[in-house]
Amino acid sequence: MSQQKSFEANITKHERACETLHEKFMKQFNAESDKAFGQTLNAISNVLKIEHMILSSETECMFEDLERTSQETQIGFYDITRQALRNKEPETAALREEYEAKLKAKDEEIKTLRESVHDPSVTDRDKDDMIATIKELNQALRDQLQERKELYNLKEEERHLFAVNERRLVEELLRNKDAEFRKDFREAHKKTQAQAREIAQLSQKVKEDAVMIKHLSEGIEELSADRVMLENELKGKISEIAELKQQRGV
């Protein structure tokens, strides 16, 4: 009888040890699973944050570069235009001075002729000649004015064409920069989409791992239930053996 109690006590002790070990194993397994799952989620979150920061930084840099290039190009265009106008100013000033000098000389000639007209010593024939000369001078002056006007208009047209050409070059440069920026932006967008697909695949893998962990946990619970069932069967067998021993002892 004492042997049966001792045996039952050992069985009970063994059951408690198994239950304690099972609980300890399940706690450790759940803790490690939660830790691994949390680390995976943190890794995904960190990757998303880093990629978002990189993309935001790259996009901001591209916009800043485009804006800076546009400003530099505009400043360069205005500098070129101002320099071209300054280069034209001496030539225009020289033409103006030449015209004013000739106009002043003609004024002096006209003044002299007018004074000669009122001079009593001058004959009518001389006066007619002077009047004809004045008309010729006036016509010559009008011709010179027309010539200067045409020359000035030509210079203005050249300056206008120069400004139009410079503006066309600037606009072409801006279009090229805009095309380059759009190309870089598309490449960055494709890269982001590829990274998003990789992250989605990683997230799917995490979900699959979570399902696998759940199945493993269910399997462990089933094994634990099977172990309990086997232990109960073992207890039944032990009880049967004890009864048989008692009967034999009787």
C-alpha cells in the first residue's frame, strides 16, 4: 500500500513538474514570439520612416535645385540684357552726339545765311542763291534726320532681336531643367513604389510568420492536451496495476 502511495505521489509530482515546465515553455515561447513580432514591426516602421525621409529630402532638394536654377538663369538673362544695353549705349550716345554736332553746324549755317539775307550789300540774285541754299540745307537736314531715324530703328530692332533670342535660350534652358527634374522625380517615384512593394512583401511575410506562430501555438496546445490524456491513461493503467496487486495480495 505504501508503495502505491509513493508511486502515486511520484506521478503527481511528475504531473506538476510537467505542468510547470509546460507553462514555463509556453510563457517563454509567447514572449519570444511577441518580441520577434514586435522587432519585425519596428523594423518595417523604421524602414518606412527612413524611406519617407529620404524621398522627402530628395524631392525637396530637386525643387530647391530647380528654383535655384530658374533664379540663376533669370538673373543671368537680365545681366546679359543689361550688359548688352550698356554695350549699345556708347554707340547710341556717339550717334546722338554726331547728330547734335551736325545739327548745330547746320543751325550756324542757317543763321549766317539769314543774316546775309538782311544785309543791304547783298543783291537779289545773291539772296535767291541763299534761299536756294537754305532749301538745300533743309532738305539735306531732313535726309540726315531720316537716315538717323532709320539707323536708330535698325539698332532698336537688333536689340529687340537680341533680347528675344536671349529669352528663347533662357526658356529652352528652363524647359530642359524642368524635363530633367520630371525625369528624376519619376525615377524617385519608381524607386519608392519598388520599396513599397518590398515592404508589402515583408509585411505579408510577417503576417505569414504570425499565422505560423499561431499554428505552432495551437500544435503545442494539442500536444499538451495529448500529454494530459496520456498521463490520465497512465494513471488508469497504474490504478489497474494497483488493483491487480491488491487482488493478488488477497
